[in-house]
Amino acid sequence: MIYLKTKEEVELLRENNLLVSATLAEVGRHIKPGVTTLELDRIAEEFIRSHGAVPGFLGYGGFPNTLCVSVNENVVHGIPSDYALHEGDIVSVDCGTVLKGFYGDSAYTFAVGEVAPEVAQLLKVTKEALKKGVEQAVAGKRVGDISAAVQQHAEQFGYGVVRELVGHGLGRNMHEDPEVPNYGRRGHGPLLKEGMVICIEPMINMGTKSVVFERDGWTVRTKDRKPSAHFEYAVAIRNGEADVLTDFGLIEAALGIG
Ligand code: MG
Ligand code: MG
């Protein structure tokens, strides 16, 4: 069942997703060699609570932390730990909030210092794939139009598009219908309508699309242990157009890029 949102509900979702973006910006300011992923988690939790919200992932399905932090070959759902980031790592940080009864959810993959050129390209192309998907998120198109746009952009670079994990609707629940895969066929899938709010979140691997679910019950990593990137936007369909509720500009201003 797809819940369509009123204008007021979309604004509450925007408030949440801007808080997620601000949290990711705050995390980004602290990303450097030597910082542990658990320190990043603590920074995010304090930031979210100081803004009157609650971490959206903490306790969700039993998840133990505020952030999902996935380094290098880890795709998503990494558990913060005492691992200290190294120069040349990439780190996907996925963050959720709950405020005023609605969820925020978005993710950004950060480079730790200088990364190898092929890794920088993976980050760039994954972010581009997200934006190609957003261009299709307009009333009258279908979820498959988003999926195909993301897949086509990533695969032309020889990258693997993860199949096992997908984007989703967002609202009073973190995971609502419809599912938004990063692979698919144009003209197929649910019709996109005014008031839908979805998370588009390409998970793109440098090598094989195959992933392994680790024994910690959470972490998903690439089968070939090559790196993976993940960027996520929450997007509303408003006045027929894609209205991105996430603001990577906050993150990139904090990093001094973009
Ligand atoms: Mg999501
Ligand atoms: Mg997310």
C-alpha cells in the first residue's frame, strides 16, 4: 500500500531530511584518518538529539547504533566500531531521524583524504546515477523508469548494481511501499503520483554485483571485496516534479567541495 502525503506531511518529511543532511555534514567535518566509526556515530547521535529528534535507525529491527557506517567493500548496514579510518578509504554513512512522527533517511559516501582515481570515479558515477534516477521521479512515469536510469548509468562504466537491497517509500515508517530497485525496465512498476515520497539509493560496486551478508547479521559486503558506493536522496513528487528533500549542498559545503 502506497501512502500519498499531503503538502504538510511533505514539509515534515523535508524537515527530517534536512536534519539528516545537516547531521551528515557534521559527520563529514570529522571524517579524517584516525577517527573511529564509533566516534562518528556518537557525533551523529548527539547532533540529532540536540535538534529535538531521535535517531531513526537506533533499535530499528534491533540495529545497535545511530549510523550505518560501511567502509570500502562494505555496501550498507555496517555497524560502527573501533575501526579507525585510513587515508584512501571510502565510507558510506547512512543516517535516519524521527521528528514529529515522520522519518528522514539519506546516505553519502565520503572519501577519507586522497583516494585512488578509480575509487573517486566510482563515487562520482554513483552520485550521477542517483541524479539520473531523480530526473525520472515525475508524475506519470513509473518506478522502472527510475530503476533503468540508475542501472544504465552505472553499468556503462562496467560497475555492478546491487540487486538484494533497494530504495523505498518514506513517511511515518522508514520503509514503505513502493520498493525502488536500482535495476529494472522502463515503463514497468508502480505509477509515480503526486504526493509520493521515495528514497532513491543506488548501491554501486566497482566489480561484481554479488554481495555477501556477514555473520554479524547486518553488514553487507561485495563478494569480490572491491569497493562499493552508496548515495541516497529522499524525493517527493510535488506539482508533478521531483522535489528533493535531502540537501547534499550542506554536506559538500562542510567538506569544501561541490
Ligand atoms: Mg533508505
Ligand atoms: Mg538510508
